[in-house]
Amino acid sequence: MKQYWLTLLTILSLSFAGSVLAADTTYLKSYQAGDWKTLAKASNGAPLAIHFWGVTCPACVKEMPQWGQFLKGNPNARVVFIQVDDVPTDSMQKMLNKAGLEKANNYYVAAPFDERLRYEIDPKWHGETPTTIVIDKNGKATRKTGLVDFQMLQNALKAKS
């Protein structure tokens, strides 16, 4: 009987630990070649910002909490975050949690962020981070590399469809 309870307790512990680990990455989706068109069209005629960032990017570390504040103040803003560094998902999740973005629309690049993948997004982009691409209501994309001007972003995302 003692062996039964130990076995049951072990199974429950492992099950709980597995669910906790799974919950950490619940909001992280894989991004790979071919996803850009689908992602860009997902706005259905509403303005959309797609922000590329990296865990190892010093400017991104500074800016991500500002994104968290921006989304708090603009809960209807359509924003997608794509993490491009080849790092463990727990590193991504930790940074997103610290920024208050753990439940945002988060992706991570599943394969190396190479020139083919970048070319699909913007043929003139070399992959520097942070970079934000705003897609307006007509589907026109504008890329901004570097820190975001959140007032300009707010105006762009509030543009009527």
C-alpha cells in the first residue's frame, strides 16, 4: 500500500511539474518560413504592428517594459512580438514576464533567423533588432529599426479601418 501511494504521489508530482513547465510557454508560438503572409493578413484591414526583438539585444531589454506599458494603455492595439535570438524559451518567457507581455501575441523564430526568412519579411532588412513593422489598413508595411516612438505608434494603430 505504501508503494502505491509513493507511486501515485510521484506520478502526480511529475504531472504537476509538466503542466507548470507547459504553462510557461503557453503564449509562445513558433514562427517559421511562410508565416509572414498569414501573420500580415491576420489584421483584416486594421492597422497592425509586428515587433522583432531579441533576448540578447540591449535596446530590446530596455524597450520591452515600455511595450508592456503601451499595451496596458492601449488594450485594443494589434501588436505581434517575434523573438529572433536562438535562446531557450525560458529566457524569452522570463523577459516577457518581466515586461508584462506574457499574454501578448508572442512568437519566436523556430529556425535560424537567416537571410531567406528576413527576405520574406522585407527584402531590404538585414535583421537588426529592435525593428517594428507597421502594416496600415491598406496593407502597406513601414519598417522602423531602433526604439519605437510610442506616440507615433499609438496614432498609427488607432487609424480607422
